[in-house]
Amino acid sequence: MTAQLIDGKAIALETRKALRPRVEALIEKGITPGLTVIMVGDNPASAVYVRNKEKASQKLGMNGTVLHLPEETVEEELIALVKKLNADDTVHGILVQLPLPKHIEEKKVLNAIDPQKDVDGFHPVNAGKLLIGEKAYVPCTPKGVIRLLKTTGVELSGKNAVVIGRSNIVGKPMALLLLQENCTVTIAHSRTQNLSEITKQADILVAAVGKPNFVSGDMVKPGAIVIDVGINRVEDKLIGDVNFDEAKEVASFITPVPGGVGAMTIAMLMENAVEAAENYAAK
Ligand code: GUN
């Protein structure tokens, strides 16, 4: 069998297009959706992501701003900036690009963001709301994965879903979102024993490990939907967590890297930012 490709790039483009009228309606009301991204230091990968976020928001007619702070920035300064943006009525979404330099405690900074402006969905208030099934800002990558799964037309309810990875940004929220879709969810991670026996039970397999080609074809259940969240730079190429060439022979649907989940993440960030501006407008 050769799997059908889930074209994240095309789906992301459609998603972003669908946001246009919502942005225009806000602008007509005199509210230009404002997304401010803070980046500390010069991590080259982060610089690319941040620039893409800025470009995507500006393309939509939003007020996309990137604030670059030097590597030496101290925690107090960064938190003071976040608080200033919290109080700024022209800023509806705030995103602090991770990772932060080691001398800054990420948790303290994320906790300082107003939950209503937390378009990343990383604040404990939003994480807690997601846990108990209340309306919340949902982290962009797992939110994008659910959208991609829905485009396959495959019924998610009742399916066995296995998520490999337990990070706060991807693995845990991914598992909760799949649970909301009535999947039977297993979270596997670096200490999991007999991993391939578990992954072979998965109708939906989400790999968020951060190791190139970690998931081999023989770990995939025939007919499974395989979602590859990994973006690993190997020499000058981007490689997923899934061995694509092997898995595509076994799966029914599969996401490529690049052009799969990554493209969707920015589209979901745009959606969260528009939602934040709409919520502000409704106040
Ligand atoms: N670094 C890598 N991915 C992300 C993300 O989704 N949000 C933030 N804030 N930082 C990241």
C-alpha cells in the first residue's frame, strides 16, 4: 500500500485564507489584530520561525511585530516587557519564542503572560482549561495536527491513538485533544518499554520525539494515519521523526516533512491571534 499524503502546506494556506474576512471585519471595527513575538538571543532556527510568524501575520493584514532582545537580557527585564504588552490594548496576542537563554526561567516568563493574550496556549490557566475541557487557547502544533486528521475524513472516535512524546508543548496537549475526539489515547515516551508493540496498535500514530527517522516502517500498523511532528536538521536537510519511505508503504495517510505539520503550526498561531483580537473586540 502507498499512503495518501496529507498536504499540510495546502491545508495551512486554506486555513489562513479563511482568516482574511475575520481580520477585515475587525479592521472595519477599528481593531487591527496585533501579535507581538519576543525573541531573546540569536538562535538561528528561532530567528527563521520568528520571521515566518511575522511575515504570516503581516500578510493577513495583522499588526505583526517582532521584538528582538539581546542574549544578555535578564529575566526581570523580559518579564517587565511582557507586563507592558499585557497592558497594551493594541497587542492582542503575545508569544515568547522558546527556547530562552539558560539564565532565564522559562516558566516564570510564560506565567507572566496574560492568559487572554497567550496565543501559544502555554500558560497554566490555558493548559488547565484544556485539561478539563473548557474553552482555551490551544497550543498551535497539536491543534494543527487535529485539523490535519480531520481532513482525512476518517472517523476519529473510538480509534487507538498513540502519541510518542510527553512535552508540555506537543505530547501532553496532543493527547488531551485526541481524548476530546473520543480516541483511546496512549502516551509513549523515552522510558516506554516494548514501544513498537504499542505503536503497532495505533490507528493514529503521532510522533513528537525529536529524533530523525525514529519511527521505522515495522512500528506502524497497516492502514494507520501517521503524523510526523518532528523537524530535525540533519546536515542541511529537514528530517522528520518518522522514516517516511518505510512508513508510507504501510500507512493509509501520512504527513511529509517539510510540508506537513510545520506549515500548520503557523496557521494555527494566526487563528489563535485572530481569536484573541475577536475576544478583545467583544469585551
Ligand atoms: N519554539 C518552537 N516552537 C515554538 C512554539 O510553538 N511556540 C514558542 N513560543 N516557541 C517555540
